[in-house]
Amino acid sequence: MEASTVTSKGQVTIPKEVRRALGIRQGSRVAFATKNGKVEMRVLHRAPETVESGHGMLEARGKKLPPDFDAASLLAAKRDGKR
């Protein structure tokens, strides 16, 4: 078990091996709870970002697609040699 000292501001340094094992880096968030005279610390991981979460972040360039654009029909036409 690793030990650490509490500063006058109530801060504690999380030992390097513990940080490494839990993936804790600068800016990581942790939560604390007391239970039966013990402190429980949990790392609060961010939810993974999805592609949809970035929708609208980039500026569109080039021609805009018409509202009735159907990629499946375009691919089928190319496959059948119509284009």
C-alpha cells in the first residue's frame, strides 16, 4: 500500500503507480466517498465521443448535396454502367 501526506490545503499526491494503474493524468476527475471509516476514490472517465458529437464543427466546402440526394441510387447507377 502506498502512503501520501496531506498538505495544509488538504491536497494529497496520488502515487505514480496508482495514477498509472488507473490512467489518471493531469485534468482527470476523481470522486471521493467515505464508507465504514475508509475513503473510496473513483476515476470519473469521460464518455467516449462519437462522430455525431462533432457534427457541424467543420465548415463545409465545395458543392452542397441536394436534399433528395440518394447515395444508394448513385452507386447502383454506376454499378449498372448508367453513368
